[in-house]
Amino acid sequence: MIEAIKGELGATIQVLQAMQADNDLCQRVTDVVELSVAALQAGNKILFAGNGGSAADAQHWAGELVSRFNYDRPGLAAIALTTDTSILTAIGNDYGYDYSFARQIEALGREGDVFFALSTSGRSKNILRALTACKERGVKTVGFTGATGGDMLALCDQCLRIPSTHTPRIQEGHEALGHMICGLIEQRIFPKTGAPA
């Protein structure tokens, strides 16, 4: 059992090290932070969506921005489109599950907002429809995917691809980047000397 645990930790470390060495990925993270900061400072909001574990990440990151990350400061405008069961079931019943996020983008998305779209495969139909809805409304898009980017790659303004094809490793990479981005947004908008690294 101990060796299996060490093997799993080693696999996670290997992906994180590949991410650290990927200068293009690091530059894209920088660009996503700047895009998000500009949107929030202009009075816009960040929207998040994903399925399953990615839905949990969407809710987690929205919570980090609305509440706090490293220290107390004013809340930042963020909404997870995964949380309202009445809206999700109404859309699913009336239009089909593939429209679960696109319909919310139509209702809530405004030009200048930023949509964080999470899909380990890059092929989730409801995410792809939401990305298309964003393009129609001038909402900037940030994708979180696996190594290939899937169909999302062509639909995102920025696509953060984790260098793995294994779903748990991709999710771990997403979580690392999501936490990093939340912390950097907070620090850029509300600088605090001595904030934890």
C-alpha cells in the first residue's frame, strides 16, 4: 500500500513539474490573471462551469473570489453556474442538459465578463455550447482541459492544457492552477505586503 501511495504522489508530482517547466502554460496563466483583473476592475464578473469534479472546482474557485483567499479584502464578483438546482433542472427539462450552461450565459453573461470553462476531455457538450454562447455575447473565455484541449481549444480565448491524458491528474492540475489564479487575482487587485506565497 505504501508503494502505491508513493506511486500516486509521484505521478502527481511529475505532472506538476511538467507544468512548471512549460513556459507557454505559465505565460497563459499570466494572461488569464491579467484578463480577469481587468474584467473585475471594470465592474464585470467571472463565471465558472464544469461537470462532476469540475463543477466542484467551479464552485470552489467562485467561493475563493467572493469570500477570500489568503487574506481579508472586499469580495470579487464571481458566479458558479453549477449551483442552482432549480435553474439547472428547469433548463435540463425544457431544453436538454446540453444547454445547462449556455442558457445561463444568455441570461447572465455580459460583454467584458470572463467565463472559466472546465472539461478534462475538452469535449463536454454543455461546455462547448456555453463557449459558443460566450462568443455571441462578447464574453471572454478561459478553458481548463487536458493535454489536447479537445474541441474547446478552438473556442477559447485562452486554453490552459494540463500535460496529461489521465482524468485525475488533469483535475489535480486544474486545482493547482485555479488556486494559483485566485491568489494572483487577489494580490493584483488588493496588494498586501507579506501575503503568503
